[in-house]
Amino acid sequence: MAGFFSAVPSVAFCSTDGATQSALPPLWLSIPFVALLLMIATGPLFYSRFWEHHYKKLSILLGAAVSLWYAFMMDSGLRMLLHTLEEYLSFIALISSLFVVAGGILVTIGRRGSPMVNGAILFAGAILANVVGTTGASMLLIRPYLRINEGRLRPFHIVFFIFIVSNIGGGLTPIGDPPLFLGFLRGVPFFWVIGHFWLYWLATVGVLCLIVMALDARFAAKGDASDVEREDLRWIELKGKRNFLWLALLIGSVFLDPAVIEGFPSLQELLHLPFGIRELIMFGIAVVAYKTSDRQALKGNEFNFEPIREVAFLFMGIFATMIPALQLIGAYAREHATDFTVTKFYWFTGFLSGVLDNAPTYLNFMAGALGKFGLDPNSVGDVLKFSEGISSSVAGDASSSLYLLAISVASVFFGAMTYIGNAPNFMVKNIAEQTGAEVPGFVKYIYRYSIPVLLPLFSVLCYFIFNQ
């Protein structure tokens, strides 16, 4: 859920080591997580003024309640809290630096929004998400997308942007979304997903683009004078081009990991710090990029820190309160892996990735699937064998590679099901609200768009690919 490489530790949160598995939290300790999700869903709708002024305090309070329990009542609780802090700092370092760097790049599109133009932008954004991640692509394109549709913007424009650019688009490469990067760190070849899934990805993105184009054509404002083409501008003009250098450095810094570069120093191991060299570089890039950004580009983007501030505080609470939920889910996945078919792995991974951090969800279910084939999730060689495809009498007729594909696709695609499924979702929502656009609330987003549009599409994918 945490966007572009939210969690890039080389060890899974709920790993398969005995220390982490030894003691499980009580089920009721998941109540703060459920309470926070309910408040995120209902706060802006039913008590917006109270929520706006106090969401930071509520998020911190609920997170602190769970953290105190782990610190004083759980074996290895402090170690789990430290690991969660490492994940959170890695998450916030990346998305905040991407937010700042992209905010200094002003993209001006010399055409008014139309079904064809919007479809082209969303499709291009889906491709871009695999190069700069879903967060990077979302932050680069959301503002120009909103500008060209000014005066004709409807809620579905924003929702489908989240579907395509902020989530599903990043489903082909490890750069696109955190679960795929974690799989890469564990031993899955870099181009494995694109080699196995590109045609289905293309079909999924294409169908979504066609749906939004059809809706756009149906509900387009009639005779709106603002629909006149801006012939004085080229298709795309850029201001703040130097920030592309910072963007390239950010993408490169993601790979500064001991699991990728042998012998690369780990500050967590050397100095017992909750952050590493990668995070220091990212925060440094964010500061330098903001100080050196083109002021006109920042002004043109109406740049401010409110979207990233909201994400930082809400996900601080989410990361802390979801610790017990992740532990319980990890234990369940390990205990029931032998009974899980490919389709069960797909749906369980997917639905949980929609409300939990998709990175540890991916790792927990991948560990369960590896165990089903008698393989070690901490062995790069075993993960490579798993990705190449082996058979098992326990697994029936399905190859191990199909299990990996089901877990990979579900963990990325289902992030579009809710606003909390991926960090860019929240930032896109906040940026759109600041422009005065009509944005559906948490519950409306799910029942009006996610369920009727995404669930049938994901069901078709499951039928044609994973229904073994």
C-alpha cells in the first residue's frame, strides 16, 4: 500500500524466523487498526471539521497504544517496533523526496482534456509508472491532468487516474511497486513479471482506458468554450527540467541495498540506526531539490506540503497499528499454505493488499507458497527455482511460477481498491481536493467505482490466468 518502494528491507516484516513467529498478539489488538481505517473512511464525510483538526493526534494516539503493548507486553516486541520504524522511514523518505522533486517539474499540456487526450495521458502514465514508480508517475502527471480538464472534471477522472497511474500501471517491473522490488531482492529476476504478464497488463490497462474514455465521452460538457485547443502551446512543455536529474538519482538510490550490491554498508547493522545510507540520500535530495527548484514551476504546480504531511501522519498510525494484523495474517498464511490453491493465494493477497501494506503481505504469502513447494523463502536459489516453475504433488497441476504470478499481480493491482491501498492514492486525492475538484469519499470510492469496475476485471483475470 505504501507506494513506489514503501518498504525495501532485505528481511520480511513477518519473516519465517522463529523469533518473529514465537508469540502472536491477541486478536483484539487489531482494533486500533480497524478504528483508524473507519475514521479515515467516515471522518471527512460525517465530522470533517473535527477530523481535519485532529487526524494527526488520533493517528499518533492509536499507533502509540499498539506500540506500547509491543514494547512492554510482547516478546521481541522492541525488535518488531524497530523494524516497523525502519520500514516507515524508508517509505516516507522515498515518497516525500519523489513528491518534492516532482513538484518542481511543471508539465504543461497544450491540449484541452478530451476522451482521447485523457486516455493517452493515462496510458502513458501507466508505462511511466514502471520507470519512475507509481508515486513518481502520479506526482508528475496529476497536476497537468487536472489542469487540462479544468471546467469539465468529474469524480471518475480522478478515480481512474488512481486506478491506472497510481496502481495498476506499476505492475510490470520492480521499480513500479514495492512488492515486486522485494521479490527482486529475494531472487526473482528483474524482468520476470514483464515476461510473464505484459499481455494481460496491456489488456487490463487498455480496458480501463477505454472505460474512462467512454465515460468521458458520455458526460463531457456540451459546448464548453474552454474546450478550444490551445494552439499556442506544443503538446508538452516542461519547466524545471533540472529536477529530472534529481529524479534519476532517486531511482538509482533505491538500489543501494546490500541485497543488490554485495558489500554495501548497512547502517542498521553497523550503527543500529533505523535508517540507512539510502534514506539519507533520499532526504538530502528532497532538501536540495526544493532549494534549487524553479520557483515558477513550483508556483505553477501550486506546490505545498499538505498532501505529503497528511500521508506522513496517517501512515505513521497505519504502520504502527497494522503490526498485529500483519503478524496474525503471516501466521495464518504459513499454517494454511498447503490448503491454498492459486486462486486462494490471488484473492487473499489481493484483498489484504487493499487495506494493509502490500509489501509484507506479498512476502508473507510468497513465503507460504514457497513452503508449499518445500522451498526456503530466505534462499535466493530457491526463490529463483520458484520463479522458473517447478511442480509439486501437494500443489496439484499448477506450477510454482503461477503461484508467484498470482501473488505478484494481486499485491499490486488490488492497491487500487481503496484510498489506503497505496500512498499515491491519498496524495492524488489531496491534490485534487485542493483544486476544488469533486472527489468521492472513502466509502463511495469503493462501492461506486472499485467494486463495480475493478472486481469484475480482476475476476476475469483470475479466471483466464489462475483458475487451475
